[in-house]
Amino acid sequence: MPKITLATKSSVFLLLICLSTSITVGWISYISSKNALQTQTFDRLTAIQAAKTDEIKRYFEQIVHQIQVISENPNTINAVGQFSAAMQTLNNQPLDQNLQNADGLLAAFYREDFLPRVNSAITSGALDPQAETIKASALMPKSAAAIYLQHHYIAANPNVSGEKHQLNRAEGDTSEYADVHDTYHPIFRSFLDKLGFYDIFLIDGQTGEIVYSVHKEIDFGTSLTSGPYADTNLARAFRLANRADSHGAAHFVDFEPYRPSLDAPAAFIATPITRGQERLGVLVFQIPVDRINEIMTSNGEWLEHGLGESGEIYLVGPDFTMRSASRFYEEDPVGYIETLRELGYPQQKLDQLERYTTSILNQSVNTDAALFALAGERGTKIIQDYRKIDALSSYGPINFGEQQWAVIAEMDAAEALAPVAALQKTILIWTLSIAWIAVALGIWAAHALTAPIVALTEAAKVVGTGGHVNPLTHHSSDEVGELTDEFNQMVSNLREQQVTIDRQTAENYQLLLNVLPEPIANRLKNGEVHIADAFPSVSVLFADIVGFTEMSRGVPPITILRMLDDLFGAFDQKALELGVEKIKTIGDSYMAVCGLPHANDAHADQIAKLALAILQCLAEFNNKNGTHLKMRIGAHSGAVVAGVVGTSKYIYDLWGDTVNMASRMESTGIPDQIQISEAFRDQLVTPLEMDFRGSLEVKGAGLVDTYLLTQSNPLAA
């Protein structure tokens, strides 16, 4: 029978006691910490959800108060009567045949201005070649008054679309309507500017005609009872207010795509206009989604509002679609759509998101949280969110008159419960440490080998503080002697490990320099946690391979990877030579910036050089490989915020309108051309040859002047 020493027995006994105790305490600590952390996260989400609910309610209460006050304003009461009378006069008068001529100014406006814009908005980004297109015959006004007014105040209006409301009196309008419009339009335009609504309507209660509109879109003058927009949510709002029992009641109708506003999401609130007991008409506000979205997204400051890296709060309508934007779509629309595609989302839904460039009214939220909240319940629950990702969710209803929405605040479970995973590691280390201590105590208690143990202890202390010790000597072959030999081996191993760690540290720093600029890497290495800097003037470049996804079908992934590595490697070398900072590549897209982290007064020139160099590299690549790749390149200059995203896998990225505009310059560009903005042109130190392309409609910025750099510029050399 093998000999079992007392030291072994004591060590095993103490080890079992300590392990059982530490495992029990560790498990209890783990469960308690997990529950506490989960409760804390739910409490934070619930507080945020409650605060946003109150803020949205206050916003709608403010709108109700504003529409009630304006409906009771003498100017509003007088205006609706005078506008209605003027409209009736126009309807009773013969209409000049020139105004309704198929080749006339109004018909031309529909064909050449409005219809191209609305068809572009509907089909933009659509993958379906059968996408809906709108014909003028379906939208052209039919009544004499509507044709007359749209001719003078829209088609013949010298102001561009979106600025039609700047006209007080239409040239050529000799009707009674012109005098009424000249009197009241400045008043209602002032209301609109101060209150921040999209449009204000006055509607005749008898005919349903829109007798007045501030913005003068193509619903102006039409009838909401028989016209082309009789089935819209505007018409429903009018009907609710027009037949309401209470004179001061405000009726809200939910967001829907509204054709006169290029299918942008629009909601309406309406209230009757009365004089005593006499009903004169209806006052309607068109509510854009922007203000609601600003409230829910906190203008993109999710982190600052306690929502971490993955938290968000959003609204869901009774149709189970979003009424405010998804954080993940706003931060990275391309990556967001790709994530949904990988999760097996229907292609039709993905096409909608790409087509309308917003998750509002396009992202379905068929989750337990939405179901419970729309049923009037409040609560918290761990669910799968609309991305099929586990999330901690706090939900509740919010009501606006007859409408009920859901307010949902969520955070990814992986982020919310991340400290629990760290606690697991701590408990494991703690348990193993206790096991080693138990073994040491057992040996010490059994043999009382004080001298060798003290020597070992002192040596261990030196090693523990990073000091150096010589190998310990011993004169015994028992357990103490063996322990001394093992200690000496451990010290030797630690020295080797330290050398390895030092080498790996240097290698890791070099890897960090591969993904971050050196000044940023040094700040991160020195312990700075949150790195975000504002740069007032930089130039940003986006480049994208045209049709690369289609070309890649059927090509082995390794071939695609080698092609991109070869091509983008050439771009990287040019960027390094020019002092341009590469930010990232996403698939076949390339992003770079100049002017940060170090200021560069010639940042636009360097970006221009890089853009020209990219086209040269692409030409060389095509010639070498027998390919026919083309690239769209866009550039814009302005202010950005740059910083490090992530805690374990770092990304240096940019944010701001400048980035968005640069992306738009690329996405709306021409293959194998460099499209720049006016702001970029103005930043150039060296005059360059360029062609004026024209003014493009850019989301969020309106019409933007764009230019194409001539590839024969001296910078190309």
C-alpha cells in the first residue's frame, strides 16, 4: 500500500474544506451579483423609459395647446372664412384654358419637378425593378380653384421646391384670393417658423378643400373628400375634427408615408375652427417625425444618457413598426442591414430599409415587449429584440387621444451582464488561490519545517514584487526539498515568461499601431479610457467598388479576399505616403481622412491626391489582372468627431455631418469619377481643374453643389 504522508492528508483535508466553502460562497455571490446587476439595469432602463415617455407626452400636450390657441386666434377664424369664400369664387368662375392645358406650366411642374422627385424617393435603393411609379394623371388637381392656385403658387412660383412658402402674393393672381393670401400668409408662416411644424393647413368644413397651406405642396387646393388625397391620414384627421362634438378637441392621426411630402413619414393633428357655435373649418398641423426622433434618440448621445454601447429607446406603433429610429441603423445602416440579412430577414423588408433610408415605419418590431406594451402593460423582461439578439427590455404604453404606442428601452444582455462574466473569472481565481493556500498550510502544519518554509516565503515575496532571487539550496530529499526544487523551477519559468510577456507586449503595441494612429495608440496605452476629439476642419474620402457584390457571385471567397487585399494594400501605401489616415474598410468600401489626429492645412489637397492615386492604382490593378473594376469616389470637408470605439477590439472612427456628406458624395457619384462638394473645393490650397456637375438633392442638406475633379490634374503625378 503506498505511503500517504500526513502532509498529504492535511493538505487534502484543508483543500476540500476550502474548496467547498469557496465554491458555495462563490456561487451565492455569482447569483446575487447577477440578480443585482440585472435589477440595476432594469431600473436604469425603466427610469430612462419613464423620462422619455414624459418628454413625448409633454411634446404632444404642447402641440395640443398650440393648435387650440391658434384655432381660437381671430386671424385664424377670419382667415378660414375669407380663404373659403375666395376659393368658392374661383370655383364659380370659368377657368382659363391655358392653365389646364396638358402642355401648360402646371402639367410641366408635375412631369419635370414633382414626379421625378417622388419616383426617385420611392425607388431609391430598391432592388425590385417592378417598384411603383407615379403618373401625373393620378395627382393633378381637378377643380378650377385647385388648378388656378397650384398654377400661381406652385408652378409659377419663382422659388424652388421647399421654398414655395416664401411667396406672399403670386404675380399674375388678380383674384380675391391674392389679397387674402397676402394678408394672412406672413402670419401663418411666422406660426410655422416659431412652432417648428412641417406645414399648417386651413380646410373648409363644407367642401373639404385645403383652402390654405403654408408650404404649398401638391395637396394645396385639393378636396379631402373627393380629391387624390381623400384616403390619406390628413383626410382622416380632417374628418375626425370636422365631425367632433367638442369644439376644442384635438385629434391626432398616426404617422404614415405622405405622398405630397415625397412619402416621408407624416402625422397630423386637427381641431375645429369655430365662431361661437358656427363651424367654419378645420385647422391641421403636419407633424414631422424629426422632433420625436430627436427626443427618443437624444440626438445620438446614447452613451451620455446611460444606454451604454448597445442600449436604445424607441417607439412602436400599433402596426408593430418603429415610430422613431433604430440606434443601430442610425450608427451603421450598411452593417445594420447586413446583420438583418444574416438573421434571415425577408428581402422585402430589407429593400424597404434601403429604399427609404430610415427604420421609421420600415422596421418591424414583433417582440414580446412590443406586444405587452401595446396591450397596455408595463414591465421588464429579458427578450429577443427585433434583431433576434437577447436584450434586457423595459416597456410600457403611451397614449395620444385614440392612438396608443409602445415605449421600449433595451440593452443587449451581453453588455448589461458583462460584469457577471468578469465575476466568474474572479471566483475561479479566488477558488484556485484558496486551494493553493490550503495545500501550503497543510504542509506547514504537518511538518513545521519553519526554516525552509521561511526561506521559501521570503524568496516568494521577492519574486512577487518583481525582484530577483538566486536559486535556493537545500539538504533534504523530503517534501520540503522537492518544494524547494519546484520553487527554483518556478522562478526560472517566471523569468522566461517575463521575457515572453515583454516581447508580446511589444508585438501587441505594434498591432495596436496597425489599427489606430500612433498618438491615439499612445493615449490608449497610457490608460486613457474614453478617447473622443473634435476636429474643426478635415477632409473625408469614401471610395466604393461599383457592382462588386454582383461581380463577386460565384467567385471563391479566397479569390475575393486576395483581390481586395491587393487593391486596398495599394491604397494604404498611397495614404501612408501622403500623410492620410485610413479609417476603415467595409466590404468593398474604403474610408480615409486627412487633418487628424494632426492638423494639416492642406488636408483637402492630400485627399485629392489620394483620390487621383486610387484611380491610378485601380487602372494598374485592372491592367494587371484583366479586370474591369470601377470605383465611385466622394470627398467632403468640415468638422468631425473622432474617437476610439470598443473595449477589447478597438476601432478608430469618425462621426458627424461631414462623414455623412462625404458618404453621399460617393454614393451619388459617377463610376471612375471623383465627386467633391463645394466645401471641399473651398478648402483646396492648390487650384485644381474640375467640372461643375450640378446641384444634387442630399438628404438632410437639401440641394448641394457638386464638382468632378479632372483626372489630368497636376496632383495626379
